[in-house]
Amino acid sequence: MSPMTSQPQSQPEPQQSPYAPRSEHPDSPATATAAPAAPTRSALALVSFIAGLTVVLLGVLVTLLYPLIFISQPMSTGVVVVVQTGSGILTALVALVAVVTGTIALLKRGGASKTLAAAGTALGGAAIVQLLAGLVQSGLFQLVV
């Protein structure tokens, strides 16, 4: 018998990188470490962000609607007043939703991501400021005319 066939040859164990994750327990494999948890999203933050985007899209839609109104109804201020009033009320309501839900989401304690809530609050707040500026402008026109 040859001495080579009598004993099984053992393979050397692969060397582990010094940067590989290490386990607390020697029996568990090093690859069983938990991945870091992704930041969670708050439903209120998402509602705030969607409401903020809706306010912006509503403003763009109304802006693009004015030329169509003037082409189809030349010199008709009645339609313009209805569109402005309706869009102003709708914008105010959606902006309030964005600000209120975003503020609640920002004030909540926890690990939820605050980025969407901050964006929704900012978009809603900007819309409210624009509405207030429009009301002041309308009041100034009443004083002048």
C-alpha cells in the first residue's frame, strides 16, 4: 500500500479578511450578522409630501388653464373668477393638509425618516404664503381702484 492513499488530505481553511464582520458567538457564522435597518417611512410624512406635490401640480394646471379660458371665452371675467376662487379654496385645503400632517410627522418621536414630512410641510407652507399674498394683493387693488 502506498502511504499517499492511506490518509485523507486536509484542505487549508480559507483566511478571513480582517475587515469581515465578526460574530459575538464563536459557533455562529460571521455572515449571519443582521443588516442595518432601513429608515422607516411615516404614513403622515407620505401624506404631507403627496399633498405638497398636489398643491404644486394644481398651481401648474391652473396656470396652463388660463390661456384656454381666454381663447374660448374672450373678455369673460366670470369664468376666471370662478377658476381662481375654486383653485384658491382647493389649494388652501390641500396646503393645510400638507402643513398639518407634515408638522405632526416632524414632531413624532421615533426613527421614521423626516425628509418627506419636511418637504411636504415646506411645499404646503409656501402655498399658504402665496395665497395670503394674493389676498393682500386683492385688498390693495380694492383700495386703489
